[in-house]
Amino acid sequence: MNHRQTEQRHPQADGLHLRPAAEIGALFVQAQADAVRSLTPALAAITAVAEAAAAALRRGGRLGYAGAGSSGLMALADALELAGTFGIPPDRTPVLFAGGAAALLHMRGDVEDDADAAAADFRRSGLARGDVLVVVSASGSTPYALAVADAARAAGVTVAGIANVAPSPLLERADIAVHLATPPELVAGSTRLGAGTAQKAALNLMSVLMGIGLGHVYDGYMVNVQADNAKLAGRAARIVADVARVDEAAARDALARTGGGVKRAILVARGHAPEDAERALRQSGGHLAPLLAVAEQ
């Protein structure tokens, strides 16, 4: 285990416990920045995961996430945000988390080693041939993550593996391997720090690229946002107003006429009837850009 980069001591960790908080803080910020830089050589692989995920969702399939411990939390966080940000229903994004819901309140270490539970979780997930599963493991050797990856590949599911160690069993098993070569942690082996930050950033990028591919982002706006609270209702109105170039009252009226659908509301605010907006979006595969380009000609 000690040869793993994630288990090595940070070169500036000597005497860490004796240093003033401000100095530790500066080291911590630098270590986090160094970890995020590990995404740069992995950009092509992250893009490939996003493209595979968008293709699966576009044809009616699913995008699953799996992991254990801190890595599982990073996977879970990305999955849970997809509904609110991009309007992707939760039943299309199953999450396999070692230990299940109980582990979210008390993360026991032993569940990471339970390969039988991983296989059972995969069977319950509903993932099938043509779907995509993103498996996250800092070491790339967590038994739960490996068992999930094996079950997924046997079922014809495309496995995207994200790990901070290479070579590692997860990256060797993955159809798409994402290696995030993060440096040693300031607290040796605590991969919730830099490794976790890099995983979260990689997942953020993957899901944003996927959202763009599905037509759910336009000019940096989340145009498929699900406005299920006051904050998001206000955001939806501002998005419609800005993209359609109307005032907020007209934007709210368009949203009311389209049941809160932001893309449809943008088109309605630009003069479409609600049913015409729905038809046009079906024909464009959910992409606003070609429809707005035609309207501006």
C-alpha cells in the first residue's frame, strides 16, 4: 500500500502540527490547487465519459454512480445535483453507495470491503446494457468499487473509472479510465482532501459537459433547471428574461404558460405558442441554440 501516491507523506508535512494556523491554511490552499491541476492531463478522458453519459441518457438509458467512503460521497453529490441543475429525473441516475443510506450518517470502513453487497446493489440499480456507470475510488482498489465495476461490465454497462492511483485495478477494468494524479495529502492518506477535491472537480466537469451535450446549457444558463423552490423559481424567471430578452413579468407569464419549463418558456416569450415550442424542442433534440438562431434570422 505504501507505494501508492495517495498514501505518501506530503513533502511539506514535517512539523505540520507545530505551525501557526495561517501557515497551515496557506499550505492547504496550495495543496488543493495542486490537486485540481491533475484534471488537465485527464481532460480527454473526462470528455469521453461525458459523451458516453449524454449518449446513454439521450437514448433513454441511465447514468449510474458508485463508490465507497469519501469517493462515494463525491459520486453521490454529483448524482443528486443532476435533477435540480439539468432536470434529469433521479430514476435515471441511480447511486450505488457502500453501506447504503445508513452509511451516510455513520460511515463504517468495513462496508468498503463487501463485494457481495456491491453485487447486490448493482442488481437493484436497474442498470443494463447500454447504460453508463461512473465508479470512483481514490486508491483504485476498493473491493466494493471493483465488484460493482465487474458486475457492470458483465451486464454490458460501460464503466467509467475515476481513480487517483495508476496503475490500479479500477482503471485497468474501466472502459474509460480517468486518472487524477493528485499529489500526497497534507494529512497522509486522508484522500477526502486533495484526492476528493480533484474527484469532485472532475465530476463537476463531466456533468457540465454532459449537460451541454444534452442541450441543457445555453450561454452558461441552466435552461433545463427544475424550479421547485422560491430561489429556483426566481432563477428560472431571470434565465427566461435574459435569454428571451424580455422583462421579468413576461418571463414569469411564459413560465406559467409552459408549466415551468424554462426552454419552452424562452420560446414562448419569443412568440411561439406553447405547443409549437414543445414540438420544436422535440425536433431539435432539446437544443435551444438552433431554434433561437432561426428566430434571429
